Amino acid sequence: MTNQNWPQGYRCAVIITVDFNDIHGILSQVPAVAGREKTLSVWRYGTLRGIDRLLALLDEKNLRSAWCVPGIVADENPEKIREIDRAGHELATCGYEFAHFDGLTLAQQTDSLQRGKAALKALTGKVPRGFRLPAGNWAPGFADVLTDEGFSWTSGWRGDDLPYFQPMQDGLPSRLVELPLHYEMEDEPYFAFNLSPAVPPAQSRIASYSQTLGNMKMDFDGFYRFGLCYVLRLHPEVIGTAGRIGVLAELLDYITSKPDVWVASASEVADWWSQNQPQNEASHPAQIWMQHTAPGVSHE
């Protein structure tokens, strides 16, 4: 069965994304780990081993992905960025530092975006088309900045299981496509773990590999059944271990066993949506958010 949301012959879309934060994601989330090299080595493992395993698996399966990278990580790991680029994967920015956007003004968010964009361009010669929020929420007007800076997609919001358009503060029709996330399609909630300091804070135990694979297959089955956009979010330090890479391999084999699944890059999906789908309905959560954050709206 085909689906009017996707190119002829396809029932659903699948996008593989990877967050490469090295130690900067955990330093932002848990500042207490600064200087604790044993703890930081948990996250450096992704750079040392996880990236190579992920790239090798994706090459074996002939699949492309979008890697979301803060500019500071690119500056500190230039050869890894070039390696990802040479393998044919898309590079998207998260701004420069892994920052909580809630604490930044619109001007500061814009500066971070521009610096992160410049860092990737300097290493690859390519201007990134995608942006992923590192943490927090962007300020009203940031979607307009993304459009002005030439970005075509973002992937950080949730609120839907199909792409949608990020509304503009100026009220003009938007072509900035959001590729929404879901926690159950991420590896961190299942596998992220450090003993002390506790990550996650509740100190839950590492999930069963077989049960996690079963969960992820069931989530894909639902997205396939309803013809949706399955955005997988991975982290090299989490999924790139010697055992877990096999979990991912089985999941990718399961997904690609369906002949009518469109496994595409983030930019390919964003371009398709932008060129073939109407603007959001007025009742869409993104439109409601825009109405409540528009200039001149009282929040008393």
C-alpha cells in the first residue's frame, strides 16, 4: 500500500540520525562530571570506538544518516567529522556549544547557530541544512533565523509523528520542516548509564537488549502500519558498543526487509515534505505555540 504522504510506491519514511556530542552533552547536563576523567571516558568511548562501528554498519547496510554535531565537537575532532562526511552522511549542527537554549537570548542562540554552521563548513566545505536543538527550547523568532540562514529542516521538537512546518513569527508560509522525535525511538532512555554520578539521576538499570529490540520493532511496526515518519536517534557512545551494535544491526535489517519503506536522508524527507505537503492545520500544536508566543500576545 502506498501513502500520499510519501513518494509513489512508499508506505512510510525512515530517517536515521546520530548525535555526536563527545563529552559536551554530559558536561552540559551534569556539570559535576567536569574533571572526572573516569566518568568522562564513558562518553569519549563513542568518539574512540562507537563512531567507527556505526559507520561500518551503515556502510555494510548501504544506509545514509544525519549526524547532529555541536561546532565545538567538530573543532575538537576534525578527522572524525571528515570521516563521517567522506562516508556520505549528512552533517547537521546543534549550534556551537552544547547549550541549554532556555538560558540564551535570541541573539545568543543566533550566534551559536552561526558559529556551529561555520565550524562544519570549514571542515567539509558544505553548508549544513539541518539543525537539532541541543537542550531546552528556542526563543520566539528562532525559526525565522533558521530560514534566513538557509536551513531546511530541524529535528528536536516532538508533538507529531509526521513532519510539519515550523511556523514563522512574521506570519509568512513556512518551508522549514520539523522532523519530530519520540523518546521510544532513541537509544539513551534504554541504555545510557553511569554509576557515580548517577546517569540517569534515578539510577535505573540498563535495559534488556532483546526486550529493547522488541520494543523498537513494535514501534516501527506502528509507524509502518499508519504510514508515518520514523526518526531513529542514536548516540555512538550508547549504541556503538560491541554488543549493542548487533541490536542496531537487527533493527535495521527488520526495517529494510519491508520493500515499501523509504529509508532516506533528513534533507531528502524535508525536501519532499516542503515541495508536496500543505501548511499545518490551524489546530496543529506548532501553530498553537506560535499564536501564544507571537509579539504583542499577553500571557497574563
